[in-house]
Amino acid sequence: MDDYYHYLYNIPANKNNLVNRLKKKSKRSFWNRNNFKFYSEELTQVFKNQKVSFLWNNVSKIGKCARGKQTDSIGELEEKYFKNVLHNELEILQPDIVIFVTGDRKIPLKHSPIKKIKDEQVSKIKLDDFPNILAIRTYHPNAKIKGGKKHLNKQVIRLIKEKIGGI
């Protein structure tokens, strides 16, 4: 946890090998202006008169050995032991907005039907048990798409602005 804290806030760690274990944040697609940093900067401006906090989380609670889709055995373990974790996290944290950067990956919550990501690159999702959360789904920052994803990130911000009514 200490490593993640230092990593997120760019604080030098007392551990000499921290740099060796973690890539520079600005070079990782999740953290740079393609994703986390973009959303944190943009939403801080959208909600400039309010306190804004950000939390990142993995939908998949068990990692995988490599990139891409998880194995069937990992999926079975998650279904058996972690089925309600994301639901419980949302109940506890009570966020106003959730941005799923999952692509077509399954979101383990009851929600309205959503089209394939290629048909609808940015889409609102109605979470059945959380009607007050604005949930939006788009590509994962590691996804390679023709023309890039920057315009999609702006579309996510536009949907949020529409929902909050011109703040």
C-alpha cells in the first residue's frame, strides 16, 4: 500500500527499489493524460466549486498472468468468491460518478443492456441497484483503436456535464 501511495502522489519512497518495481506514472497509459490524469484534471474544472475526490479500482478482483482476457479459472474464482465485492464497494463509497474503462469486459453489477464497444464507444449504463450513480463505460486506456481515444475521453466529460446541468 505504501508503494501505491508513493506512486500515485509522486513522493520519493524510502525503499531504494521502488523505482525499479514501478514504471514512471506519466508513461503508463492508465495514469497519464489518456485516462486518470485527464479525468482528474477535467472533472476538477467541471466541479471547481466543489470538493472532488478520485478513486481507482479494478473491476477484476483477481489479477491475471498476462494482458488480455482473464482465464476461465480466474473468472470462476471471481464469480464464486468476489461476486458482490464491487456492489459492496459502491454501497460503502457512494460515488456520484463511475467511469468504467473496461471495453467489452463484463461489469459484475446488474445493469441495463449495453451495446458492444465498437458499436457504442462511450455509453451510459443504468446500474439497477444504484440509480443515482452516473455510470459511463468506454475503452480501457491500453486499447489500441484507430484515431486514438482522446475524443472519447472528451465525450465522457460531455456526458457528465449534461447530467449535472451546466455546472
